[in-house]
Amino acid sequence: MRLTFVTTNTGKANEVKSLLKPLGIEIDVRAIKLTEIQSDSLEEIAMRSCEEAHEILKEPVFVEDAGLFIERLNGFPGPYSSYVYRTIGVAGILKLMEYEENRAAHFKSCIACKLSREPPVLFSGVCVGRISHEPRGLSGFGFDPIFIPEEGDGRTFAEMSVEEKNAVSHRGKSVRLLAEWLRLMR
């Protein structure tokens, strides 16, 4: 099976390729800048982006939107994670969390897939964890250097290989759900 993943994020593209290839699903990555609506809902953002990607390419597509939700910051940055990363970055989040004891957070991934004229199908994955006190590691992208997954061994996502991160990450979970659904659609 072949499917097009629309993203401008090469880190996401590499993680998704790494997850799907062993499952026999080949993906083409298309770096198309889509209109990203402002919404508090990752699901709504992914649905609208998927519809737009399908309209442009006129072929089976999927998109993924993700966010870091920090409990003490009332879920901030959430669906605005990409913008917050570009503006204040890892250092800005650590500054906001400087005197906080509650460092609980979770990453959420939402994939929307559209194979035909039917509405997109959604797949979500969540990874619970906490915010570290300092950036650690050189792998990954975005907020990976400050997120320690609960299912892990105390390392941040940025201290893990792509395979280790994919085994526990929010994106890994949503991509595996997508792959299972695609197998059933064959």
C-alpha cells in the first residue's frame, strides 16, 4: 500500500516512515504548506488540513497534528505548540515552569486520513510524562529535549533513538492505529 503524508516537518516524516515501512506501508512525503486554522482542537486542525491536502493532491493522504499539553499551564501550549516553539522555544517553556513542582504533561498526536470522497478518519495517540528541569539529548525535534515519557526509563525523547521514541510516543501510537485501520481497509 502507498499513501501520501503531507507535512513540512522532516522530523515527523522520518518518524512516520520508520513506523510504517516495517508494516509494509510505503509513504510519499509531500511538503505542502497547508492552511492551519486556529483552534483549541487538534482533531479539528487535522481534519481541515487533511481535507485541504486531499483537495490539492486528489489522492489518498494523511496529515498529523500534535501538541504538548502542560498541566500546570492549563494545557498550554497545546495545539499552538509549533508556534510557541518557534517564538519562545524550549528555554521559554522552561522559564514558565521554573518554580513549578507539578511538571505533569502529555503529548497528543492526531492523524486524519482521507482515502476517497468520504470524510477523513481520525486516529489519536497520547503519551503521558513530565517536563524536565533542563534540556537533555540531541535527537528528535521541537520539545523533545524537555519531555520525559512516563513509559520510558527517565530519558527525554531527545535522548532516545527514533525507534525507542516511536515505541512509546504519542505519534507512534496514532500511526500504529492508522496502520491497523489501513490493513483492515485492504
